[in-house]
Amino acid sequence: MVTCYIVSNEEFSGKSTICAGLGLILKNQGYNLNFIKPVGTHPKKVKDTIIDGDAEFMCEVLGTCENLSHHSPIILTPELYTEGLRGEIPNLMNKIVEAHKMVSKDVDLILMEGARSLNDGLTLGVSVPQICKEIPSKVILVTKYKWGMVDDILFLKEQLKEHFLGVIINIIPRDEIEYIDENIIPYLNKNDISVFGTVIENKLLSSISVKDLSMNLNGEVLCAHDFVDELVEAFMVGAMGQEKALRFFRRVANKAVITGGDRADVQLAALETSTKCLILTGGFQPSAIVLGRAEELGVPMVLVPYDTLTTVEKTEKIVGHLRIHEPQKVDRLREILTEQVSIDSLKKSLDI
């Protein structure tokens, strides 16, 4: 049995995304695998158990939900940190080791997902390097493409030592691929660091459902409730005249348009193009004519309690913190990783 520890150096680098995609690919290839996120940072109550939300999603995707508490043994909370500082909690590592034993029964591979960074849980004795000392693991770093990331990779290799297998570079702008191929990969290879994949950013994977968008904006869906699971891939702000707005909106597909609730002209223009939802700002209810047209076309209108500028700012924050908890994303993700990650090289390094 092999434990593959998938970690990242910062939050929202796509670690959960890679974990889900690799898990599905290997499961489809016939490997018997299981999953654990030893240190969770996104608490969610499921029945009577508090677990990590990503762990719950992974268990659903891989069909390994025998006992959720085994898949998510520790959740980092301010209260837990306070207890740890006071020395009021028992050894948390023992709980992780025991949970790992439970999910390791009769499997070929354990996918183990790290917390937000290598350092999370260090105060409590459960950071990634500390866990690696107790649970023999082969570590793959998932890093979001950015300037200076090579320094991070080299530093993390020093921290993880013999446990470190290599890296998957994620969320790469398409116009940076040539630079990576010609400069970064050769340099990493010279330093004995394997690059298992270079994953180009994808609009679908960075999309958000109308339902989640509405929830995060404290919005109210006014119509077309059957279409709230549609995915929004882009955002546009409508603040111009109708004729200009129509030309403007035709440039982008699968978008949400943010505009004032009293701007019926802009709303009607948006509805004549590829629009997944209208976000209405300023607290203004739309006209009955626009509401009826949106219902007819299956485009939800979401009324939010903010002005347009505040709504745009909040939307930018939401989009920067997306998770891959939609079935449409999972299916596309499996296709992308099959194309852009060397599964055979990864399997050889894991010795499976």
C-alpha cells in the first residue's frame, strides 16, 4: 500500500482539484484506493459529525464514505489552537495515524490531501513534514503558476527531503506554457525535481454555479429557479446604453451580467446574448417585462443588497476562492488531467 500526499504551498492552488481528478483516473484504471485529509480547514457539519468539506466531496466522488470521521480526523479551528497553546488536548498525531490505518485496509493506494500549506498545524504537531515522519508518504506538490514559484518549489523540496516526489504546475495562463517548457522544466529537472504535469487554466474549472453565486452574494433568485445549477464562466458590468451594451455582451459567452436593477434596457440587451444570469444591484426590483423574458429564456435574475461597485468587489473575491464541487467540473477535470499530466510517470514514481 502506498500513500500519495498531495500538498500545496498556498490556499486555492487547485490541490483538491488535482486530488479528485487523479483519484478518478486511477480508480477507472482499476486501482483500489481510499482518501484521507488528516488536517482539515473547511469545517462542515454532516449529520452529527464535523468534517472537512473537501473530504466529504472527495469521499462522494470516489465512493469511499464508510466513516466520514476516518477521512477527516482533525479540523483546525481557533478553539483547537487555543487548547493546543494551553496544552489541553491529547496528541493529535495519534488520531491521524489511527484514522490512516482505518482507511488503509485492503487498498492499493491512499490519496492524502494536505491543508492550506505545509505549515498549517505546526503548533499542534500536525504539519505536513510532521505527518510525513509518522506516516510514510510520497509527496506531490501542486503549485499555482506565478512568478518566483521555482524558489518555493526548491524550498519545499528541502523541507520534505526524501518524501518529495515532484510537482504539478497548475492554473497556467496559456501564453506562459512556452516559457515553462523552455525555462522552468529544464531547470527543475537539473535539480532532480520531476514535473508530472503542466495544467492550463480552464474557464469551466474556474466557473461558479448561479446558486453558489447567489448564496455568496446574499442574493435572492427572482425567476428561472430550474436553471440555478448553470455555471458562470465570466462576469461583465453593464452600465452603458442598450445598443452599445448589446455589442459589448456579444463578446463573451456563459457570463453573468452585473447591472442596476432599474436598468431594464441593459438587462434586455444581456438576455439577447449568451448570459447565464443577471445580477441586479441597488435594491431595485426588475420590471415585469424583463422578469417575464428572463423566465422564458431560463436566465435567473439575482437581486443583491449591494451597489454595483461593492458587488463587483465581492464577486472578485468569490471567484478567487472557488472549489470544484460541481459534477460538470469533475468530468471535464478528468479529461484535462488525462491530457496534461503524465499519469504513467506518476505511477512509476509512486511504484504502483
